[in-house]
Amino acid sequence: MVTEVPHPESLRLAVFDCDGTLVDSGHSIVAAVHAACDEHDCAKPAAADVRRMVGLPLAEAFVRLLPGAGAETLAKLKESYQNVFAAMRRRGEVREPLFPGALEGLTVMEDAGWLLGMATGKSRRGLAATLNGHGLGERFVTLQTADRCRGKPHPEMLLNAMAETSAKPSSTAMIGDTTYDMEMARNAGTLAVGVSWGYHGAAELKDAGADAVIDAFEELPTTVQALLEAK
């Protein structure tokens, strides 16, 4: 846990996406989407299509997955998804393991003086459950969620994170697995670091504006430092 905030002139902020970057929650998200579709007799989108929407606000994800659905149906699907996922969590059925090296990567970043933040399409309640489930609830000094901010790729999450920590765009890095993360970083003027193990491919991340794409968490500290020095 970070207990002392560095002087603003030396402050560095690393903001992480959650699903697809820190945790592999794709299976559980797909299961909840399919259950919500079954409940309302909607065609179930392909699992690969669902994974590509991870990171967007839930309402926007359903609009893209089911473009022919009406507003009333979309609202019901969103509510059903939330209820299904909550029930899955209560039953211990949510699977969202940390990606290899995630815990060690966070520790190395902290030890190097970086503040840690989170910007995610999850709700605050859902994010808290995920972080606390992995013992990470106290590691992040700023938490930005889709139920309290405009969703990706709008820059509001990153702008709020920087405002809360007094970080500057030039010393802030967004780390994520989707084009939405990279576009959000570009819109906020921060560094954009993609990870290759998530739900969008490395080439897509680069096309969306990634300054770099890493293949393992152990590459993150040296990558972001090199990007900062190159500015």
C-alpha cells in the first residue's frame, strides 16, 4: 500500500485496466452475457465478440453486441447481466484469476516509486470485489469506474485519476489490453502501454495509438521508464 505521495514534480502514475489486463475474467463475462440473453430470448453473441467488448460500459457493450435490440430490451439485458454476475459471485462461480506476473509487476512498479490507479468498465462494487478477492484493495490510490465516469474511450477516467493524484499527463501511463484503453490514453494526453495477453491484438493496439506493447508484466517497469525518458 502506498502511504506517502511523492512530490508533484517527481510523481508518476500508472493507471491499469482490470479485465483482460490484470485479471482474466472473460469466461465469467461471457457466461453472464449469455445468461442475460437467454432470459430475454435474445440471440447469444459469439464468445469472441463478447470478449472484444470487455472494457466498454455495459450499456454500450450490449448496443454493439445486439444492434437490433430496442432500448427497453437493452435496459433489461443490462439489469439481468448485473443480477446474474452478482449471483455468480455469491455462489463462488466467478473466475477471474490474475494474469501471470501481475502481482509481481505491481510490486515492482510501487517499489520504483509509481502510484497505482485503476480505470475500468466495471462498476465500483464489481471492482472492489475483484480487487479484494486478490488482496489488492489497498494497492491503488485512485479508482475510476464506468458507473461514476463516462466510459472508455472518453478521457474522463484518466483525467479524474490525474486530478486526484496531482499527476501530469506527461508522467502518467495507461496500461490496458484494448483499443479503448489506448484511445482513452491518447484522448487524455498520457502514455499508452498495451499488453498482448488480453482481448485485443497487439497490432490493433499499436494502430489505436499504443506507445509500446508488452508481452509480459516483467517488461512494464523498463518500458514505461524508457518512454518517459524519450519524451
